[in-house]
Amino acid sequence: MLGVLTGSAALEVEVGERIAQQECPWGKPSAPVRRTNFTRGVALLLARHGETLRFAPHAINYRANIHALQAADAEAIVAIHTVGGISAYLSTGTLLVPDQLVDYTFGRISTYSPDDAVKHIEFAEPFDAGLRTRLLNAAKNLKVTFHDGGTYACTQGPRLETAAEIDRLDKDGCDVVGMTAMPEAALARELGIPYASLCVVVNPAAGRGRIEFSEIRRLSQAAAGQMTQLLNYCL
């Protein structure tokens, strides 16, 4: 069954029944996992910021969230991300399925391994190729405009970046900037769960254009229908 981590961009679907949570050694997830009906099937939804958007990116219990989806029998995870566009070709409203990331976060617990039993994971390709292909094929079949590939820069937040920081990310080869793909992607890899990101560009990155929070909210809402269609087609 497909698991979906939703962010500040909602989906156009009626959130379904709550799944009883098992005891979790990593604390409480941000919200209950909910079994939700799409027109083509069922998916497991978890709101990473909480159902009332109360957890900032640096304060999310990422380990509990990924573990909760695994415990609910999620076989793969698509993570919804709202991002800022660094590269000039990624205008606001663009949908992106990234294939790489750079982690600029700090202080976040990013592994399930205890200090005395470190588990190394292979992470050259941080997003699962098969799951990316499912998303890309869905977009092609639905004739949804999207961008295939790109590098996601994950910053600490909750503040947005300075123009100089964005210039640095650009020089590092990053195309979009967000705050939540790490350690999600690494934790999913540790548990052997395929993980892919579906991004919507909701603002130009700092120094690349004017950032209006009202416009961010509008674009997040406007993308909800397309993202819902893509996820539905993946079921």
C-alpha cells in the first residue's frame, strides 16, 4: 500500500479513518496515519506537520513518522514537498520529481541506529528510481506538466534562506530548496521503504524574486488537484 507524507500543501481528498497506532519506540508521530480512499484505491496518509500544521520542520519527529507508516503496512512512500525555485527554469507552479538532494540540516536525529551499532546505508541515489518512474509515468499519462529530475537542497528552517545562502546552494548545483526531505529519505532507506518526492514550486528562492506568503498559500492550494490526480494514478 502507498504511504503519503503530506506537508503544507493539502490534497483534494477526504481524509479517511484513523488507524490505531502501535507502540512506537521513537515517540509520537506528528499525526495519526489515516487510511484514505482515492478513486483508484486506498493510500495511507500522514500529515508531517500535524493535522493543524503545528510542527515546524526542525521539530518534526521524523523517525516516528516513517516508523508509523511502516507499521501501517506502507510498502512505499511519496512525500509531498512545497519548495522554493532556485534554477531559473523552475517557475512558480512547476511540479518537480527530484532525483538528488543535498542535506544542509543540523541537529536532527537522522538514523534508527544506536550509537554502539551503527548501520550504514547506500545512499548515492536518495530517491527510489522505481517509485520516481511511477510518478513520472502518471504525469505523462495525465498530461500534467512536470520537470523530471533536479537536486533538492534541504535546509534547517524554520526561517527562509538569505539571498547569499541561495547563491551558495545554486553554486552547489541545487535546483529547489525545502526543509523536510531530510532525514525522511534516509530513514525510509534504513527501513527498506522506497521513497520519492513530489515537489511543487510555490515561491522563487530568496534573491530570485519577491516572496509573498499569500501567494505561497494560493499556489499550494492550486497544486492540490494535480498532486491528488498523480497519487491516484499511482495506486
